[in-house]
Amino acid sequence: MDLTKEIKELYKVAKTKIGVTEDPSVTQKINNSDPLTLIEDTENILNKFFEEFEFMEQVFGDEFNETSTRIKKAKRTKNREDNKRNEDERLRIIAEKRQQDKQNKDIKKFGKKLMPRQNVPKRKDVEVKKVTLTEEEQDTLDYLGMALPKHQ
């Protein structure tokens, strides 16, 4: 019984024109005919379509080929653009996620802490003190025959 329903649907699709909702003559033929008759009518309709298509292909073969290659090229370029757009979007999302992870990164320090760097104390320059002797001290040193070193 299910097969009969499918055959009726197939005949209805083959007989109905595009854009027409439902033809009463098609419905009447489906209700009054047996499945074998419907199959034969559907086969005849399909054979007519194939004959017309072969004729059109012979007459307009070059135009069919050109049109088909143009349509294929258009589809390929559209698919490439869509794939590129999708890939760029995917890479942008990945970059945003990496940036977000980088900002939210919690750095955990472990192990012994490094010793703090110690600054070397500044070196003090030795100041040369000039010894100024009074005249009396100078005379005493001269009398004793001693001389003070030049820098102390």
C-alpha cells in the first residue's frame, strides 16, 4: 500500500508544473488510475524531458559548457571567499582568546627566592690632608733634622 502512495506522489511531481499549486485533472487521474498506468505515464513524461534536454544540448552544446564552467567557477570563488572569511574569523577568535588568556594569566612563583641584589658600597676617596705647620713647629723639625713626608 505504501508503494502505491509513493507512485502517486511521483506522478504528481512529474505532472505538476513549477509554481502551480495543484491541478484537479492530475488529482482525478491519480484517483481513477491503477499504479501501473501511473508508472507508465511518469516514464513517458521523463522520456520527453530527456529527449528535449538532449536536443537542447546538441543545439546549444557550447553555450551549455560555457555556462556550466562559469557557474562552477563562480561557486568555487564563492566557496573560497566563504572559507577565507570563516578561517579569518576563526583565527581572530583564537587571537582574542590568547590575548585574554595572556591578560588573565596567574603567574605562580615556586622554589627558593633569589637573594636580593646587594649594592656595593661606594668607595670613599682618600682625602689628602695638607699639614700646615706653624713657624715654631717648622723650626723645631729643622733643628732636629727631621722632615715630614710630603703627603700624609
